Amino acid sequence: AQSVTQLDSQVPVFEEAPVELRCNYSSSVSVYLFWYVQYPNQGLQLLLKYLSGSTLVKGINGFEAEFNKSQTSFHLRKPSVHISDTAEYFCAVSARSNYQLIWGAGTKLIIKP
Amino acid sequence: KAGVTQTPRYLIKTRGQQVTLSCSPISGHRSVSWYQQTPGQGLQFLFEYFSETQRNKGNFPGRFSGRQFSNSRSEMNVSTLELGDSALYLCASSLDSGTTITSPLHFGNGTRLTVT
């Protein structure tokens, strides 16, 4: 079985500063990895995904994530955040064999002006 | 293309009542999944329907049920409501079942259910 841990429930950061949201997973099989974002009062939308190939994945809105197999991590980064990035970010994993998504608990990104 | 539409947006019910939530997927999407989101438990998978058949089910009691119609629209029903059922219920659609790698989930804005 797979599991996902998002290490921080909230991350406060100043506007225009860089940010990293951490995600670690555990799995005995190969996985696919995803980051979704939920803006206030909205559903979730896909930010980026890692399926195979290059371990650095670029997504929408200037976000990127790096798959690190040895550390079983898939941390999300942005070099300079905007107030509009205020949202909750969810990391998810699915085994390559069954595709069912397992979700992390979410990290709230709080942008300080 | 219209997105995933969930109705109603907000709902207030009393303990013991039942409720039906509706989800219209993106046109052409045949898979509909339902999730419960609460501050304490995060995002929990309820079930997935594909071509009118339940394909996957999460770990929820039988009070939670769903169905999908031939036009892919889906409904979720919760009977004998409990206070703990208060949550945001999210519906997500995708092109195919079990192929989230090629067909990501598209979420609606959710139905906020409050049980008093």
C-alpha cells in the first residue's frame, strides 16, 4: 500500500520569496506522483505530475517539482510567490498497477504581504 | 467546455435526514469520483463510477451510496445523516476509469454539507 506525508500543514512565506512544499511517500512499487492545488472555495486542479522520464517536472503558474527516488520525495517549489498563490496544495500518489490516488493531508500556503 | 458542475453549492440538513448531491461531469468524461473533504481527515475517496458501474469504493459506511446515469451524470446519497458527515463533498470527472496518469481528475467546486 502507498501512503503520502505532507510534512507541513501550513507554510507562511512573504510575497516574492521562494517556497518549497514538502511531500514524502512510501510505496513498495513504482508510483506516479501528482500535485493538485485548491484555491479558496473551489475544487482541486492539477498543478503537475510525474509519470516517468526527467525527474524535474514543470507545472502551471511557475511551479515545479522534483522526484527523488532515493529519498522518496516529490517536493514542490516556486522561486517567487504571489498573493494569488494563496491556496491549499495536495500531493498524491498512485501505484503504477492500480492508479487509485492516495492523498496527502494538504499544505496551506499563506502569503504574507 | 463547461467544467464539472456540482449542485447544490450549500446544504444544511438535520441529523437523521437524508441528502442527495448531484454532479455533472465534463462533456465526454465517463468516470466520476466522489471525495469527502474535512479539516481533520483531509481528502477521502468515497467511490468511483464508470459507465454506470461502481469501479472502486473507499472505506465509508453503507449510508453513503451513489449512482451514475447513462449521460454520465452522477448522484451521491447519504442516508441517516450524522453530525460527522458535515464536510465539503467534491466530485471529479476524468475521461477514463483508472487512467489518472493520462486523464487527470477535473474537480467541481464542491457541495458544502452542514448537518445540525
